[in-house]
Amino acid sequence: MAMATKSDSPIRYFGQHLRGVDKSRRVMLPPEWRPKGRSGEFSIHLWPLDTREYLLVLPPARWAKMVENLGEASLTDRNAAVLQRLVGANSYTKSLDAYGRLPLPDPAAQVAGLENEALLVGSGDKFEIWNPAKFNASLDQPETKRVLENLKNYKL
């Protein structure tokens, strides 16, 4: 059995990284978040679909899983069609440049309020890009407080 090499292992996105957004709307990914010897292509989504607060960034394997899950619905399922339409309308594909910078799609960056600074927040197999003030405000939301109060119910 072949041993997995570092380039075969999925990248795990953890931590918070405050980054500047340059005039071309690019953000520098942390070195440990950059694929080595693999495609630097990511799908970027305004998320959540109903409030569009931040950018959800999915590497290729996670995006493929999402597309597969969306594609399992019947073509006659109206709710699935609406969901697929919303995901498609709020999604973009971008690749890292040679320096490890991820270009942010202009329309999505404007909606998310990403102008001079961006907070990259790791979430395991994916990451989020937030306006730093919006992220801090999200920590005071009732939903966040409820999750923290019920933390004991999660098997961590």
C-alpha cells in the first residue's frame, strides 16, 4: 500500500488570517492553504444564499461533492431547481496567481463588503472570506450564542 504524500493529502483550512485586498481585488492565501503541485482553482460563493454575508471558498474536491449532491435531485423537482439556480447565480471560479493571491469576483466582493481588508477564516475542508467588522458582528448573533450554549451536545 502506497503511503500518502503531502501533496496527496487534502489541505485543511484552520485559523484566522487578516489580509489586505489589493487594487485588483486579490487576497494572499496563507502558504499552508496553497495547493502544492495541484490546481489552484477554487469556487467562490456568496453565502449564505439568503443573506449573502461572506464568501464561501471551496477547493475542487469539496465543490465536486456539492455539485454531485445538487445533481442528485430530479429535474422535475422545483425546489431543487431553485436551489441550483441560486447556487449557480452566486458562484464564481477563480485560480490563484503565481504568488498565491486569490482574485475575488468583483460583484461578490462588493456585496460582501470586501474593500481594503479581508478576514480569511478556516473551516476544515473549506474557508470563508469575511469583511472583518461583519465577522466580529456575527459572533454576537443569537445563532452563534445558541451554538456555543449547546456545545456540549456536539461530539468534538
